[in-house]
Amino acid sequence: MPRNILRHWTERLKIENLVNTIQTAYLQSSKEVTPPLNKPKIPQEIRNIIKEARRLRKSIRKRRARCMPIEPRVRTRLNYQKAKIKRGVKAARQQQWITTVSSLHPRQGSKFWSTLRALSGQTSPTHPLRVNNIVLTSPADKAAAFANTLTQVFVPNVSPHFDQHRHYVRAEATVQKLLRTPRAEILPNDPILGAISMEEVISSVAKKKTKSAPGRDQVSWKVLETLPPNILSTIAIILTCILRLQHWPTALKDGVFVMIPKPGKDTQDPKNWRPICLLPTISEILESILTMRITTMIEQSNCLPKSQHGFRHNRGTGTALLRLIVTIVNAFHQKKVASALFLDINRAFDTIPHNLLLFKLHSTHNLSIPTIKLFHSFLNNRQCTVRVGATHSPLCRKLAYHKDARCLPCSAISTVRISQ
């Protein structure tokens, strides 16, 4: 068996064994699931009445099976108990409504409305799709339609006005030359590929929202928070080995797309849905650690302009608006004209060739060759599927060109790209 194939199956087996161990431990130690909000907990008094009603109903069935007459008082008693149960459940539900709603506040945002939807028993509406004048309603057809649409969207965008010979071909040749370089030993104090400690893993898990949906491995962040130190130490060792080998395992590249309709647009058009990529949680831990490392290195090198506010710590839309307002006010006081140009690039990162990003990282910010190899392994040979309900579309490598904004290249590499 070739060495690369043996390494591929060995690493996949190790990661799958780790995931299975975490899932088994969680199932064995998990608590009983609480009932939904729209199904209130029945008081003990009503439960006793339900037992009495079941006993009466059972006696009626026995007498009917033996062709024996049924006393009218038994039927009357059963009807009385059924009416009492109905009134008791209704009163318990009303009391739960009062208790839950009184604890909410409209400023709680999504929690406020999600709790009200759960109380009322509302479910998410099903949106049919229309493709080539054909209405698609089944989850399998909708998943295939979404996958086909994303395949057509996530392709490299090379403009006819772009000097391919000067930029793209040069970047392609440079990256391929870097990838053919023999693997060098990584220094212990490497700012990006250094050993990962258990404290970094714990910090990365603590920053994530526990309600975030898991990927194909079905390991949630809530499970990772409850893991013992020996399992967290094992995860840190596996992640360190990934950095040392400069190879991102295939098992950590499988993504799942969940489609969310864009507000105010026609939901029958598959292009009006926003894809959200769910990745394995272990992969997101490593992405979070690398994002912090590369962002810290770029910030310390002071290579980014002060006017950049996106993808930077303690900066964002608020600071950008503040700078714009200050510029306008200063121009007004100096009796000058303040001009502004706003550009909105459609699918800027979804369609950019990956080799251009790797070339920019190496040529502009002097990232080491092992780091470029690791990022190349991270970006290439990915495969994803689209999920609609419980139905998945077939695995497709073309869908993997898209990356969610939470991932390492988008948060760290996009910082580099915007600065140019």
C-alpha cells in the first residue's frame, strides 16, 4: 500500500476513534432530556387522576371483552376524570406561560422570540424551491438543488481585465515551488506552528457558544466543555501533530451546509439562501488557535494600515463609522468637501483563487514555508454536503471552495487581503 494512502487511513482512524470515545462518554453520562416548553410538566395531582382514568378505562375494556354489562356510574366517573385532566393540563400550561413570559424581556433579542415560539408550539415553515419552473418540495430534491446552485457559485473568479500572466500565473508558480520544497524542521518557538498547549484548547472551547451546531462528527461544544483533562491533553497532542506534519487530516475537512433564507427575498430561488458551513468542532479548535496566532503576529508587525477596521481586534463597524464622522466634521469646520466611495464586492472571498491568498501571505508577510504548506492542505481537497432537515446531498468537492467567515483563512487571511 502506498505510504500516503496508509497515512490517510491511519489519521482518519485515529480521529474517528477519538470522536467515538467522546460521543460514547457523553451518551453514558448525559442527563435526561427536559421536555419542550410547549409541553408543561404535569403536576402530581393530575398524574394521580390520569392513573385513575386509566384504571377505569381498563376495567371497561375487560367487561366489554367478556360481554359483561358496564355500569353507568363507571362511565360517568371516567368522563368526570377526563374533564378534570383537561382542566388541570390547561391550568398548568397557563401557569407556565405566565411564569416564563414574566421572566422574559423584549431586549433579549432572539432568546425572547425563540422562547415564545417554543411556548406556542410553532415550527419553522417549509419553503418550496422553484428550479426551471419545477416546484421542489422533498428534502432530497431541495438538497440537490442547493448543492447544484452552490457548485455554480463557488468557482474561482478571474476577471478578463486581470493580468493573468503577471499575477495569477506568477502566484501559481510560486506556490507550487514552495510546496515542492522538502519539509523542514519546525522550531519550538515558531509563532504559528509551535506546540499547542492544553490551556489553549481550553481557552478556545470557552470562547465558543455552547449552542453552536456541531458538524458531521456531532460533537457539540457543550460536550467539549465537560471533557476531563486527559482527553483535552490528547486533543492538544493531535493538533500539535497536525502542525508538525503540515497536513490537515481529511476527516477534519468534511463540512455540512445548512441553508438559511435571506430576509426580504424570494425563498423559491435557491440563490436567495445563505449557506452556513458546519465543520467538525476539533477542526474549529485548531482554526481558532491558528487565527489568534496569525492575527497576533500581523498586529505586532504593524503591517496593516490604521484605516483598516475589518477582521481586527477591538475594531469593527463602530470604529469605522466614528472615523467617517470625524472626517466629515473636520472637513465641515475647515470648509472643505468630504468625499466617500463605497464598494461592495459580491462574493469576494468565495470566488478568489486560493493560490493568490497563499502567495500574498508568503510574499507580503513573510510567512514560513511550513505555514504555507499547512494552509494549502487546509484549503484543498475538501468535501461538503448540503443538509435539508435530516436529508443530505451527495458529497461534493466543488462545494468546499466556500469557507465560512469564522474559519482561519477568512478571519486571518482576509485581514491580509483587505490591507492590500
